Amino acid sequence: MTRFVIDAVALLELAQAGRPPHSGHLLVAPSAVRSQALEVLLARVNQGALPDDEALALHERMTELKIRLLGDRVSRRTAWDIARKSGWSSLRHAEYIAITRLQGDALVAGDEELAAAAAELVRLEPMEALFRP
């Protein structure tokens, strides 16, 4: 079983795909991933890129996806250490990297900034990897 850590953008892309990941994979994410995905949806609605009803339908689909959510003391401390070592002023990217190091086999990052920050620190996989055996 491959454990993929997914970010908020990847979660939304998965919901938009309308199909579940391969049954041999486990999805893992920080506990805030659904709220972060909802923020992305709100921004798209506010920009006029997505109507309310479509955004709320995507929200429903993303809440139906089975994800192991993590926010324990060890992952938060590891995120802190990564952010400090990297000179970052936020823990957002560091949290995904920490969870990938501690509980994941690879990170699927739809957020380009997160992918760039994580590239040298953890294994990255494209969205398509979620559907392959």
C-alpha cells in the first residue's frame, strides 16, 4: 500500500476527477487540508471562476474521500524543525513535508510553491500516480 500525502489543490483535483484513487493507496494529509481546500474554492468563487453551486458540490465530493488526517505533536514539531532549517516564516509547506517524511511514501502537490519547496526534501509524484496500481 502506497501512502500518498496530498495537499489542498490535489484534494480538489481528486474531487474534480470524479473517481477514487486506486484501492491500493492510502491518502494522508494535515488535519487542515479540507479547510485549506475550501479556502481555494472560496477564492475561485470570489474571482468568478466557479459558481457557488459547483464549489459546494466539489466540497461535498472532497469530504467523501477517505483521508487519514494528521496533526499530532510529532508532525507539528517536525514541521517546525523543517521551517526553521529552511528559513521559512510559515509552517504550511513544512507540515506537508513533515507528514510525508513521517507517514507518507510520496507527496502529491498541486500547489506549485509547495512542490518547489518539497522537491529536494521528499519524493514527489504527479496526480496520475493516485490512479495507478
